[in-house]
Amino acid sequence: MDLSAWIERHAAFAPAKTALRFGDEAIGYGALAQHIARVAGALAALGVKPRDAVAYLGLNHPDALALLFACARLGAMFMPLNWRLAPAEHARMLADCPPRLLYVEGAFAAHAKAITAIPQSTRQLPLDRETWRVAAGTVPREGDESSPLLLCYTSGSTGAPKGVVLTQRALFYNAVNSSHMHDLTSADRVLTTLPLFHVGGLNIQTTPALHAGATVTLHPKFDPLAALEAIERERITLAVLVPAQLQAMMQTPRWQSADLSSLRMITTGSTIVPAAFVSKVNARGVPLIQVYGSTETCPIASYVRAADAERKAGSAGVPALHCEIRIAGDDGRELPAGRDGEILVRGPNVATGYWNAPELSAQTFAEGWYRSGDIGHFDAEGHLHVVARKKDMIISGGENIYPAELENILLEAPAVQEACVVGRQDERWGEAVVAAVVLKAGSRMSEAEVMALFQGRIARYKQPREVRFLAQLPRSALGKILKDEVRTAVAQAAAGPARRAHGL
């Protein structure tokens, strides 16, 4: 059985039940099932076969979900592209896994034209429902639980993108984990504002809600006032909102007066969430629960349930219903409660590996365990506490940013001798990206000139918000840059004026 059967079964039980709300449009489960069949038929007619990739570039849209389930039926892979990336970044992903088809939403047509290296084997098509208004006919069912379904690209520690491969089985067990985390039922009304190109937006509540027969209100992208209005108007019961989104909502005049009584809980994650922040949201009368995971875990690996939202504030909860977590020391042995070590995850929700990267897959998914690189411990009650994130990674506004990608660009500049990119604590974004730069003797650059190095190369959200010019970078006896010392220097400098230009 493939995942498109979820929609077909709910269509048989309750065809008129609303599956998706999008703007003024309400799509019932019966209509959604028919649309998925038409899309699957169109993909098959265009030559899509099992294990082929179908890419999508655009904002959140019901057709993105239709493509996902149509790919499930055909045994193909859905490849959502982060619309915030630069064309050059998309070109690297398309070269790594050339999709059979690339669907582009109208607003991104010019962006797609700027992707100069689209593989010749890839056919680019506009996202146009008229092309799918054909009889579905007999559409082959080639997908099953072992079929790779979701190919999500995430930046690696070296700055190169890596494609995480998640099977239909992974999405199914992730949905079961979500149902337990949220007590999710067909009576729920879910608000999705996170982008569907992230497993957080796609899989924490959206696909689990469709598995449960619930209703999903889908916004093209996040807007704090629109989110509050939807919660009131649609009587939303569940929502996933990362801390940066919640901060934006709290800063609006509507936050204190908005009717949030329909919400059973809000789920948050993507970064280490302080207990004080959890309590601040709880004080508004809505339990804020934390989920821990990554793209490689689909993403639900552990979570706090609503009953423990205040008591275990700051905790990442206990391992998911169908998931195992262990804390390992440097020697690989399991550590007791209270001892910090690397967080390892195993379960049917975990990725099978990285696309076209067997060596990296073998290193990261060793003996069935996903090595997260995150550091944490279990407390005496078995609740996970994440104390440090993946080495060097910056999380700004819920987006993962790997310094190596930015450092590589900085070091291309003739005037730059050394560069180090770190995160600085930021009230609005969680972290702000800061570039620490050492210039070569006799060279001069302004902050604006450094910032210009990134224009058109990488997404705007990845680009530094500040530049700090240093005489030298702190290093260990072995010559390794001491990033903790750089972070400390950046944090101290934040209290004073930035050095906007430097030269010798």
C-alpha cells in the first residue's frame, strides 16, 4: 500500500470532509483523492517512473501536497526546493539528483530561468492545474512502504548540499508518532505556515493530519497577523510555530487580545527552546510543547506531550512512540542519565541515507543509528535535554545555516586572509549570522563590500547581518580556529559599535 491510499480511504468514509483550506478554497477528501489521481496520471504520461524525482519550486500550495501523494502512488520521489535559496544553490541540487520534472509556481518563473545549469534530462513545467484536468485513466500503483518518497536537501557541514532520502514507511511511522504526540484525530484543525520544503512544515503536523483525516489550513507563507486571524476564524486546534514565528506574533498588538481558546497546544522546535520562553507562551493559556528531530528523522524523534508542557519546560521530551534514542560517549558506549553525549536515533522514521553519497551515509547512519552530532542527556525521568546543537550550525529564524558555506565564499575574496562565521544570540531570530574577517596586509574592505560577496550566491537569510574585522583569529596549539572564543568576542562586541571598515 502506498501513502496515497490515506486520502482515498478518507474519501471513501467522508468524501465531503474538508481536507485542505487554502485562501477561499475548501478541498474535500473526495476532491483531493480525484486530484491526486489526475496528477499521478499526468506524471505517468510524462514518463515518471519509480525512483524518478519530481521537483517543486514554489510557496506552500495544495498542488505541492498533491504532487507528494501522486509520487507515492507511482513510487517516485517528491523533491521540494527551498524557494529562499539562490539559483546557484538550486543548480547544485538539480545536478546532484536531476529530476524528471521540475514544476515551478508562477512567481518563481524568473528565478527558475536564472538557474543556468538545469540538467537537459529535466523538463520544466509551470504549476498549472489545467494541465492536470484530464481523466486519470488507469494509473499504475508502483509505490509501497519501501519506496523512497521524499528527497529533502539540507546544507552539509562542508557547505555542500546533501539529499536526505525518506521512504514512505518513514512518513507513515512519523505520522503515527505525531498522532501520539498531539492526540491527533480527524476532529482537529491544523494550521500550516512553515514552508513545506522543510520536514517540519510538511511532516510534524501536515501529513499526519491528512493521515488522521483532519483538516489542514495551508498558508502560502507565514504572516503573524494572518496566522492569528486564522486561529480565531478557523478555530484552529493545532499549530507548529518555531520560536522566531512566535516572537513575531507576540510583538503584534493582537497577541494579548486574540482568541486562542480553540488551540489545544502549539508545537515548537528547530532550536534549543529555553524554559522561560515555554512558560511565556504557556502563560497565554496555550501549552507549548517541544519536538526534537532533524530532516534525517522525518523529523519527529522525541517530544513533550501537553500534560508536561509546563512541568518539563525546556525538555525535548521522551523518545517518540516508534523511535529509540541513546546517548553515546566518545567511545560509543551508552551513557547514564545526567551525562552529556552525542544523541543517536534509530527507528522506522529515520532516513535510509543521503542521495548519491554512500560514504557519508555509512558514516552518519552507522549500525542502524543516526548520529545527530547534537549533544544532550536524559534526566532521571527519561526526558531528553539538548544542550548543544550540531557542531558549528547556526539556526536563524528556524533555518539551518552552516558556516562552512559562507566561509568558503569569504575566502574567495582576494583581500581576505582568514574568515570565521558564527552565530550571535538575537532576540528576534534566535541567532544572527556574524562574519569575523581577517584581511591580508595592505588590504582594505568595508562591511558593505564584504556583504556584497554573498549577493546572488546564497539565500538572503544565510547572509551575515554583521561583519567584525579582527587582527587575527584565535587558534589552538594545532592551528584549529577556536570558534567558542570567536563567539565570545562577537557577543562582547555586540554591546559596542561595529567596526565598519578595516585596513592596514
